[in-house]
Amino acid sequence: MHNPRRLLIQGGAAVLAAAMTLVAAVPAYAAAPANDTIAGAVAIGALPFSTTLDTTEATTEKSDAEANPADCGAPSTDASVWYDLTLPADDIALVDVSASNYGAGVLVVNGDPGFFKFVTCGPGAVAFDVTAGTTYHLMIIDDQQDGTGNGGDLHLSVTTAPPPPDLSVTVDPTGSFDKATGAAIIHGTATCTGQVDFGGILADVIQKVGRGVVYGFGETELACDGTTESWSITAIPSLGTKFAGGKTATVSLAYACGPVFCNESYQEYTVQLKHNG
């Protein structure tokens, strides 16, 4: 005769084993970040600010689409996470996610969900004017520009944007021309200081020769190291014949660009060209 108690224990053990097998068969998923939605946005109240975050489990929702208007038109808002920036004084904020290991982008809005006002957006980094006491919602997304994956290791920094470089340029009143090539050689000085990524000097040279007009253009790089440097541009004639001795109208434009802003110095001179030997 079967023992009912023994059957009950055996049956319970079988049910428990089956349940454990079922649990083991279900994969464990990582939780989405706490700031996956705007309601959980991380507050930023002072600059500079920096953080890292695994966004591979971040999701997308209705507020994401609302913060991606036609003005920006990001291809997607996958793996979105939110940060709220509120500063005590006016500033210019630089939001940089370019060090992330995926194609991260930034969208900035203010106002409440349903009434968002678009501020700016862009891949890698954006800069915008901050008004004291106003909260700016920063939505960091995987814009899929790298064609792979859903998020990754986000590296976010929010800093005060560096000012544009300081720049000044002069043009010497006397230049020269090469009789063989017909080129005009213009000289001057330039001073450039500040945080600079690249800079240069452009020169347009126009001269009336006889009944015609000679036009030439040249350019050179500009080193922004805080010192006053001499520059020289050879303008090869591209319209007309050749430059010759006499007066010429010269327009020069020096430019220097930092991480966010550019500056330029526009000068217009009349230069006397002399034979260079």
C-alpha cells in the first residue's frame, strides 16, 4: 500500500524542482538607469559636472519623442537618460558626450512635459545660453549615427563654455609682386590668444592694371600661442593677367575657432606693391 505522506512529499519535491528549473530558464535582465525617464532626471546645480553611466538598458518613451521636434530631427531617441540643469547665475553651458563609446547625442528643452520649448540639439556636444533659475532638461540619447547598438558607456561633462579667442591682425602698407609669376605678396602681423582649435588668415587682392582688373587670393595658417607673429600670403592671380607695381586693394580676414565659438578680424587696406627684386 502506498504511503500518502510519502507521495505528498515526493509530489511537492517534484513541483519544487520544476519551479526551480523554470526560474533558472528565465534570463536575468539589468534594470534601466534611475534617470531613464524625465521624472528621475539627475539634478545639476553647479558647474563643472561630470559623470559616467551604463545606458545599455535605458529605454525610450513619450517624453523622448516630444523633446525631439522637427527643429532637431534626431534619427532616434534610443537609450535616453535625463539630467536637469539649473544654475544660480547666467552662463553658457557646454554639454559634451563625445567621449562616450557610442554615438551619443544631446537634446535640450525647458518647460514641462507637454509644453516643452526646444533649446538646442546636436551630436557629440552642444552649447547654449543659460538663464539663472531656469531648469534645462538634457536628454542624452543614442542617435545611432555609429550604426550599432543601444547605448553604452556614457561619459557626460557639463562645463562653462570657453570664450571665443582674442584676435587682431594688421596689414603692412607695402607689399611686393613677382614679375615672373605675377603673384602679389602681402605681409602683416597677427595676435591670437585663448583656447583655439584652428585659425588662419585669408587675403583677397584686387588691382587695376591698364584697362583690366587682376584678382588673386591666398591664405596661411595662424598659430594662436599668445604672441604677435608675422605672416605672409602669396596671392596667385586667378582673374586677369599679372599683378604689377602700384596700388592694390587688399582685404584680409583672420579667424580663430575654439571648441565652441569663433572670432574674426576683418581689415581692408590699400597696399603699395613694389618689385621684389
